[in-house]
Amino acid sequence: MHVCVIGAGVVGLTTAYFLQSEGHAVSIVERESAAGLGASGGNGAQLSYAFVAPLADGTIPFKLPGLLFSRHAPLKLHPRADLAQLKWALQFLKVANLRSARSTTEVLLRLAELSREFIEPLIEGERIECDFTRGGKLVLYPDAPSLEAARAQMTYQAALGTRGQVVLTAAQCVEREPAIAGYVSQFVGGVWTPTEAAADCGAFCTQIAALLARRGAEIQYGRTVERFDVVDGRVRALITDAGPLRADAFVLAAGDAAAALGRSAGLDLPVLPLKGYSITVRPEAGVRLPRASITDIRRKIVFAPLGDTVRVAGFVEIGNDDRSIPPRRTGALLEAAREVLGYAVIDGNLQPWAGLRPATPSGRPIIGRSPLANLFLNVGHGSLGWTLAAGGARLVCDAVAGRAPTIDSAPFAWPAR
């Protein structure tokens, strides 16, 4: 078939790659001027297969005052008079409990493992130069209660098949990752996962797009899809600012634009952008770079090694959908790099970035068939788009081919169950 993919972020491009690999003719339409310029370009860079627990958990209701009123909270809610945001927030609170969080964690772990099975061979087999490393991941906890909660989560995930995770003391954390030696007084221990990886998602997107084009894919940049033209339960064409686009089938992978486009096809997709930020720092020559990805739970900030730089990313803002970068956010990330990694001198080119990560209230992406016969969905991955992209792409390929899914796809089906 001729399949048109809407969106040239990591989710859309990975989907296009596997569709093309199965023999489909592929075209891609993207509103930005190049690949990976939305939520993919400057993301946290972690391929975090074992850390997929949803944002909505049992602690959220107790944090509401801070979410509403604190200017510096790592998770911040910006209320506004918007019906879509209100519906999303109410659904988010409905699933913010231990039972729902564990159910979502279980299905996301399976999807993440499927992604690992395909994304790493893709990067290595196609020789994608994106600073890919399998350095493991170290998550730091500031106090005994948070570390014990992490131990309980680790035990729970071990029963689901997650292997290799261990709890470390603060001293063992420093032994594992010497780059955090100067920060040792600020945490009591950590969880080490040796199988996690990191890579530059933006570089991956650029090179995969070029590879697809060399193999015959048509990629149209700077073209905005305005709506779906639907006739008799099928998409007849995409109506764009430069005229209609036709294909046999369509895949909606449009990131934060998914909800608006879905409405034009009669789909009320619960996808809301969650704004996040990053900087990419280069310490002075001779200063130690981390070998592993690091997450500081106290700050909710992640550090990922990318060649001779470190990606520092964090924050979740619900209801703030502009791409401005307030100096206080960049300053907080820079302060974290100095305190956690001990970087006294940093290259002034920080490459500040803000991205709108498209998320569902539950944290489960929406993947597979839609009610329209030739429209397929791959949306709502939140902050896990890089981690889950290949798994979601495989499920879309299964749906397009009409074959049994590689893993159970029911938890990601639309409408949500």
C-alpha cells in the first residue's frame, strides 16, 4: 500500500521506517522545516526501558497544592479556561492511584521491551550516528522513604520480568558512577539498572529521515495538515495548506497536534502537550563525564551522556503549550549540572530547548486502528516517545498488515478500555 505518515518526529519516522521495511510505499508530511524539531529534538535522550511508571500515580492528589501554586515545582499545572484541558485533568486525577499506575506500568514495560528488541538493532544495523551507548541508568533518591518506595517498585517489576536492577548505598552509587562524587551528601542511595541506554534522538531523526528518502520515501516539510477529508468511514485525503494528499492508508503520529487533527476525523483523542526543557552542556576539558544515565529524583532532572556532552532535561508543565524558554528553567537545569555533576565551568553554548510532549492522562499511548477503516493511530507517548517509538511502530505495522499483534495491543487500542 501507499501509507502516508503524519509527523516526522521519532514516533512517525520510526513507524515510516518499519512500514517501508515491510514493502509499503511511504510518504511523510511534517509541519516543521526538518525532521525531529518537535518533542524529539532535545529530549532527555534516555532509552529508559525499565522506568516507565506513569506520571499519574497515587501521590498526585497529595501534591495538588504544589502543582497549582508553586513556581518552582518540577511538575506544574497551569489551569486555564479550556474544556479539553479540564477533561484531561479530570481523567488524570481519576487514574492517579496505585492500582491504575501498576496496571499501566505493566503494559508499558512490555511495550518498552518490544521497543528495545527493535530500536537497538536498527541503530546499530543502519549505522545511525547518534552517540548511542548502553551505559546503564542510576536513579538517585534523597531519603530513606523514597528509596524504600523505589525498592518496592523494583520488587514489583521483578515479578513482571524486569531483571538486573539492584539497590545501592550512596557509597556504592559513587563507586558505580564517580561523576556524582561531589553530590554524595544529597542522596541516601539509588537503583542501578545496567540494561538502560542513551542516544541523541534528534540526530536519530535526522538520519532516519535521510535514509527513508534515499530508499524512496517522499517527505514533505513545512506542510501543515489542516484536517482529514472523511467519506463513508474512510479518509479520502488529507487537506493541507498546500492542497490535498491522497494515500491508501494514513498514520496519525502528529505529536501535540494529534488531538486537533483527530477531532476533524470525529475522534476525541485525550492527548495534551506536557512541556519540558533541556540544555546540552559541555564541561571544561579534563572534567569527568558520566558513564551512565542519571536521574535525580529530588529535582526530577535527568542527565544523559552524549559523546563529549551531557543532556540535562526535566520539568513537566501541564497546560503551557508555548515553546518559550524562561531563563529560570534554563538556570535550574544549569544549577543541577553544577551541583550533581560538579561542573564549575561549562561551555556557554547550552542549546536550550523546550518541547511539547503529547501525553494521555493514563500515560498509555494510543496505538493501532481507529474507527476509520484506513486511519491508524500512534500518539500520546508523553515523555517516553524515544523509549516506546519502535514498539509502537511494530504494533502499527501489525495493524496495517491485518495480522496478530506482536504483543497484546488491547491496552493501547482506541477507544481506551
